[in-house]
Amino acid sequence: MTGEFECSRAACRRTATHHILWRNPRIHPEDRRKTWLACDEHVDFLSDYLRARDFPVDVREGLPE
């Protein structure tokens, strides 16, 4: 890896430009958040995938600090 963060979409090697915070309320406590990284092309796909499962989702531009 060249120091860049890659998109979490399977087989995508593009540089991430967003991060998606989510949790599965059936197994994660309120304060637990998981993070997926997304490129511009896949940010909607990944966030829609999580929302379709009724997971709380928060999409933010840039990478997590």
C-alpha cells in the first residue's frame, strides 16, 4: 500500500474520499461504531447497502481522524 487508504468495496483499489460510520444495533452497543472507507464512486453503494439492513449510518467526507 502506498500510504493511501483504499475503498472498502470489494475489488476496488481507488483512494478513499469518504468514511462511513455504522453499527449493527442487534449486536453492537450504542457507543460502538464501525468504519468503512469509500471512494467517490462507491460511497452511495456502500451506504445504501447498510441502510437497506436498517443500520444507523453516518457518511462523512474525508478520512477519519
